[in-house]
Amino acid sequence: MVKNSSETIVREAISILGSNKKLAERMNKHSSLISRYARGQVHPKPDFLLECLNIIESKKKYEMFQTVTDDLLEDMHRDVIGAINSLSTTEDQNLIQAIFDILVVGQKLTR
């Protein structure tokens, strides 16, 4: 088991948010204090570390969700392409037009 030091946790939260200033704003602290936390010169209170851990956990949950979403979209895309390729342009003309109309509506909804 890897033991995380408080400065490691703070640095990870800074990395996720993009800067000391953004973490400072989020936590209502001065950015110089955040820098001292990140260097291990000052030890943050447990509630501060807990909020940093929440930031880290939120990012990991988002990444996991994004991976699942990307995989699902890839599977759906493959299924749609397979279904489209199995259509006959002469026998399934009405179905092809209906699918096209649905895609147009879907495109308008995503704008």
C-alpha cells in the first residue's frame, strides 16, 4: 500500500485544477499557503485534505465514466454501421429515409 503524504495529495489536487490559484480560490485560502502545503512546509488541516481527496476522487470517477461512455459509443457506432451495411437500397428505401430523418432530428437536438 502506498502512503500518500499531505503534500502529495495537495499537489495532485493542484494538478487536477490546473494551478495553486485555482485550488486556493476553491478552498478560500491564499495561494501562498497552498504553495507551502504543496512543498510540505505547512501541514494542512484534515478537512482541507479531505476536500483535496474529493477533488481527486471526482476526477477519477469522471475518467472512469468517460472511458465507459467512449467504449459504449464505439460499440453503438459499430452496431449502427453494421445495421446500415445490411440494408438494401432497393428493398429498404423507406427504412433508410426514416433513419436519415431520425439522425437529422438527433443532430438538431445536440446543437
